[in-house]
Amino acid sequence: MPKKTSPEGALFVRIPAGAIAKIDRAAEALGMRKKDIVAGLVDRYVDPDSRRGLNALGTLSHRTPDAGEPTPTIGAYSFQAYDPPEVMNAGQAAEFLQIEEEVVVEMAEAGKLPGRRLGAVWRFSRAALVTWLATPEKR
């Protein structure tokens, strides 16, 4: 009977070289994949759904680096997902193409950009814009 597998996601992190060496040694000694070791540790020790679990994780963020271990860089960045709609107005198409809205309208009016004029406004298909971008220019 085939082994059931759960969906996987990617996690790329930078961790201290000493921790990498420990995982490498454990994987070799146990004959396991490193991802299975890490997943097992997360399953066993990470509980973001309880106050106790969050408090325990919070203490990890305040630990003092070992001697010789580089100190972490402190900062924050907020990523915002950008999922443009299937049908965009000129402003959304401009944001999608990373150009000025006026340029989008000029190109559409000149027939250089795929779009449809509906009354006084332009509408653009995301799929059509992606296809247009992927098509080499005729010289």
C-alpha cells in the first residue's frame, strides 16, 4: 500500500552554522532526511494555538547568542500579496505592468496593448497582458 503524504510547502531560513551541523549529524546518524527532522521538531514543540506554546516560542526570540555566534539583524518588513484581478482598469493594468497609467491608455488607444474600450473606460485582461508580455516584439 503506498505511503500517504501530506501536502508540503517550502521554507527557506538562515540558521546558525552550529545548528546546521547538528541537524546534518542527526540526519546521518538516524538515516533520516533533514526536512523530516525539522518537521518532527515543529510538530512536537511548536504550538501557536495556545498561550503556553506562544510564550515558549517567544522566549526563543530573546535568547542570547552563543560566544562566536553572529548577532541577528534586527528589523522588520511587511509583505503584501499582490493578486491582480482577471479584468483590470487602466490604473490596475499600469500597476501590473509597472508603468504610468497614461502610458497604458496611450498604448491601448494606439492598438499596441491588448484591451477593450467600454464607453469612456478601458478594461484589460490579465491573461491577455501576460501573453502580450511574453510575445516578442515584431521588428
